[in-house]
Amino acid sequence: MVCAVSQWGIWMVMLRSDFLLLAAPGDSTAIVYNRLVRRFGQCHVIMERPVSRGRKVRVRLRKLGLRSVLSQLLFILIIKPVLEWQSSGVTQKHCDRLGLDRSPVPQNSIINVNSVNDQACRDAIQKLNPRVIVVGGTRIIGRKTLSSSTAQFVNTHAGITPRYRGAHGGYWALFNGDARNCGVTVHLVDTGIDTGEILGQAVITPSREDCFVTYPYLQLAAALPILENCVARGLEGPLEGHRGTGPSEVWYHPGIVQYLLGRLRGVR
């Protein structure tokens, strides 16, 4: 069983951290880690175990119903792997051109926990006592963890909030013919789904070679300068954001039929 309690020996060299990354495994975590280390120096990473696919399915079944979830699963199992294979060269080109370093996070910088909402995670945060916590790719963070520290929690969300909360906001903006809201948001974290005060936003313009699996790299590249600025300001004092206005909706993966219909309209 993965638990930070088994790693107490590392605290001798981890007595304090001005900021840390609270994240799940993946390219985006590695890219954010490498960028922040390059700018600010050492960064510890509290890494949660990914939520199992079975748990995600059960949650979505309760929210969306069987038909929608089956269609989403077919997209994830059939369409997405093909897109990843077809677009691997485009992804690498974006990373090279935009300076997105996907090198793995060093193991000696990682504290593993089962969940960001476990006591082990809260213990780690309290030991490190950061001023800023950068969040990436985790499950919704509960009130106990958010209140376990005086640190400011900052998240990078792949969508323009509040219109495109949830997952794949850039894709859905294009699907809806709403290119002016195809972008990214950096915001403070609260207990809602991407509902925290907005610290900054940026819009991206994908090319014809981009698709569902490459949009997030463009979004992350646009978000990193905003995130760096927020971390720098957060290390100096309180961050102040603003509430978004207008329509607000939570989005999920597209279903297989939705994706194919969008593809006929040129939304890849």
C-alpha cells in the first residue's frame, strides 16, 4: 500500500519548502515540475495514486447514465489511442518548439500518497509548510486538505472557466464553434470543480494538424508563464483573483458518436 508515512526518513532533508506540486502522474506534471524547478529551484512533489478507471466509471454512471458513459468509454478505448499514435510526432514537435520538458520527476523529489484527501497527504503538507501549492491532475481536493495549511492552492485548468469547467475545455470550445474560449485558466482552488477565483487566462489557436490529444500541450504552454507569475506573487503575499461571469458548465470526455460527428465538421 503506497503511503507517505513510510517515507519519514526523507524529512531530514525536507524541513521546509516555499512551494510544492500536488499532482498525479503524467506528462503535464513532469512539464510543470521541470518549468518551476528551472525558475524557482527545488520543488517537492506530493504524488497521488491515479483514480482507478472503475471508480471513475461508477461516479460517471451516477451523474451521466449508462448510455453516455458507454459512449465515452468507447471513445477512450478506441479513438483516443489511435489519436495518440497518429499525433505522437506533433506532440513531440510542440514540446521541442515550446520548451516543454517531459523528463520524469526525480524519485527523490516525490512523496507518494494514495489520495490528496488522505491524512498522509495532509501530514506531508504540514511538514513541508509551503506558501504556495501548485495543483495538477488530482481528484477534487476536499476541505480538510485545503484547510490543513495556510498555503495558497493554485491550479492550471485546460479550459476557460466558468464556461468550460471539468475536462477537455479546449476541445469542447472548438466543438461548440466557440474558438474565442479555446484556452486555459490559472485559478485558486476551492472545493468545487474549477470554480476558484481566476488568476489569469490565455487563448490558444490550434493548427489543422492538432487534435484532441495535442490541444492540452498548447494549453499548458500558454498557461506556464501565467503560473510562474502566480507562484512568484504567491511567494510574496496573498494572491487575489476574480470570479468568472457568464454560463458555467462541467464537461467530460466526448462520446464516440459525438467525436465522429465533430470530426466531420473539422474538429479533431
